[in-house]
Amino acid sequence: MAADSYTLGIALFAAIGTFLFGFDTGIATTTIAHQSFLDYMHNPTKAITGAVVAVYIAGEAGGAILQTLIGDQLGRIRFMQLMCVIVTIGTVIQTASINMGMFLAGRVLAGFAVGGLVSTVPIYLSEISAPQTRGMIGGISGCGISFGTMMSNWVGFACSYAPYGPQQWRLPLGIQIPWGIIMFVGLATFMPNSPRQLIRQGKVELARSQFARIRRDLSLHELNEEFALMHAQIEYEMEREITSYLEVFRLYRHRALVSIAVQTMTSLTGVNVIQYFQTINYKSLGIEAHMILALAAIYGTCAFVSNAITTRYLTDQWGRRKMILWGLGGIVVIEIYAAVMQREFQDTNNRLGKGFAILGIYLFVVWYYGLLNSTTWLYGSEVLPMALRSKIMGCAAASHFIVNVAITEAAPTAQAKLRENYYYVFVGCSFFFFIVAYFYFPETRLKSLEEIAAAFGDEVVLVDEHTVEAEHQKMVDERREEGFVERTP
């Protein structure tokens, strides 16, 4: 089933938030590869270079935690607007930096904002999409990340041909500045609110209007039936209002742990370490500077292309569970291959062998972005009940970022001492999560967000004919007032 063009357009615009995450994350890869940046910043130590990445991820964790605290109170739209303001300030500071302290401060602010955005956009998209196309609509948030990564790498490569000096790295950083402003304007003008959150806030009439606006693909009867189920399920969950995290894990332990596990899992595949420090790995293979940046750009392109293809053709058709299992299984094999190739060829003059070593990095990016990145951000959101979606998704994203801080900060030292054996840490973690996913991750494909409760053994409210008729009449009255004509199913 093809997605409604209106919903698809909203999803693509919302993905500016995750594009900023991918671009600002990826731009660090090429920034720290520019000799002009290192010279301007007085040749920072390996620890400071690692901090360029680590403080950014720490900021992301802070933004995700803020989402758990105020995301529901502000609402999806207002919270994303706040993050747009902060990311604009952070990117301006990075671009204008005159010393490493100022640069790191900009990284923290930008990280804080994109951490909030990347944990909110998947929630928002999951709540406005149809069950039949939620994989594609929600998966667009992952595509935004990979598209941002690709663009940052190509911009970094292009700017390496600029005359030696700060413009080589200031221009790529400055390209980020307008996007937060553009997204803020869209959120303030034409982006619809989440009907599910409006119901939770008691704004049922507005929720009904927004739902009809978003789900233009449905006939009036289908629209009324789906809204009635959504309304009843959310009101039922509100009767069991959660007041503490202890109660969360008592009532919804399975769902909360799956959401947190799927985000922690992505960090422990080693994706950020491979992505951030791929330029260092290319250098260890004896590759020259311009070619290093070109390889990083091709890496980003492979990420986006594989992500976009699987989001369009696999996530709804094949299902989330299969993609996660095949993704983790493939990563175990690929990382063993990459470790062996690095060990055999990084200290040799064998050009063919070095090509096989680089192939390991490229196999990883295609497999990870194609099967995991197109699935995990959406899956972590859709398995949660409405009452917990913001709180637990924020915690899950924070766990993703906190684990990334640890492994990324340790990466330069670990790679220096363990070299290619660092891959085996991620092999072990990926295999562990493969076992967890096999036994504990249910399928969510083609189910509404309310129906997913049954996959975890939770009660799904059944609506009677009287309730459906009442919703039907309200929908009819509203549509007549707005000039709509009922369509036949």
C-alpha cells in the first residue's frame, strides 16, 4: 500500500530533525580529518579529538532526558520547536569558533538539540502514520540520519579542495545553520499535531479534526472506526496512569525493556566508532588525505541508499523482527571479516588486500543502515503505550547516547592498543542482542499502535457499535461543516 502523499510530505519535512542529527554527527568525521582544523586548534591531543565526539554525544543524552521530562507537557510540535532554536544556536557557535573550548561548547548545544529531536521525530511519525505504511513513514526518520551523514561527508570532501585555511571546515559547519530555522517555521505553520497526544491532553475534538486531516486515505467509516479504537485505548491506558518508573517496569516491563534494548543495541554494534574513526582506519591502511575523505563520502552514500531502499521495500513488507534479526546476524559475520582483513593488511603494501579491508567497512555500513537503521528508531517508539512513549523513548535514546559516549571516548585508545581486536567487542555484543531479539522482540508489522499491546500480552480495548456510531456521527458533522463529502469504502 502506498503512503498518502500528505503524510509522506509531513514525514519528509519532520526528517529535517534527524537530518540535522546525521549531518552534525557526520561532519565531525571530516572536520577532525582536516589538517587546517588541527592546526587552527593547535594540534589537539587524541583525548581532545575524542572529546569532539564524546561531548556531542553527552549533549545528545541530555536532550533525550529532557524529552522524558517535558516532552509530554510541551507536546511533540512545541518540543521540536524548542530543539530547533537550540540547534541553531549550537551550529552558529561551532561555525564561529575561535578556540577548542568554544567549538566544544557548540558541539554540546547542538548535540543536546539533536538528541531531543532524534528521540521525538520517530514518536511523532509513528503517531501520524497508518499501520500499513508505518514502517516506511516512521523509517523516514532513519533515512534522515543517513542522508545527513551522506551530505556531511560529501560537503567535507568538496571543501578539502578549498584553499588551505579555516574555510575548509567552517563552511561545512555553517551549512547546518538554516535547517533548524526552516524546520521551526514548518512546525509553526503547517505541521499537524499528533492526534494521539491531543486525546491524552483531553482535546478530543481537535484530535478528531487532526486525525481526519492526516488520514485522508480512509473513507469516513474507516476513519471513524480507527479513531474510536484509538480514543478508547488511550483513555483506558490513562485510567492506569503511571506515576513512577517503578510502576512502569511493574506494569509494562516487557515493552519498556524492548524499547531501551533496541536503542542500546544499535550503539553496541560499533556503528559510531566505525563511522567516526573510519578516516583513521583508512589512514592506517596508507591511504592519502583526499582519498580518505572521498571514501568517507562514499561510505555515507552507501548508508543512505541502502537505508532508503529497505525503508521503502522491506520494513512494511518483511517486518521489523526479521530485519533486526538478519541485521544483527549479518553484522556479527561482517565485523569478524573486517577484523581479519585489518589484521592481515593494515601494515602491508598489498593494495588488493587493503581493498578487501575497506570492503569490510562498506559491507558493515550497507548492512547496518539497510536493516537496522531503517527499523530500530521506529520500533523503539511503536512498541510503547501512549502514556509512556515520550518518557521511555527518551530513556532509550539516552541509553543509546550514553553507551556511545563510553565506547567512542575509549575508541582512540582502544584502537591504538587492541587495533582490529576492538571489533570483537562489538561482535560479542551484537550476538548477545541477537539472542535477546530472537526470544523477546515481537512483530509489530501491520498493527495499529493500539493493537501492538496484544503482542506483549496487554489488554486491547474493544469498542462497541454504539461507540463507533457516536464517533461516526461526530465525524459526519465535522466533515459537513468543513465541506467534505463522505467517500464510500
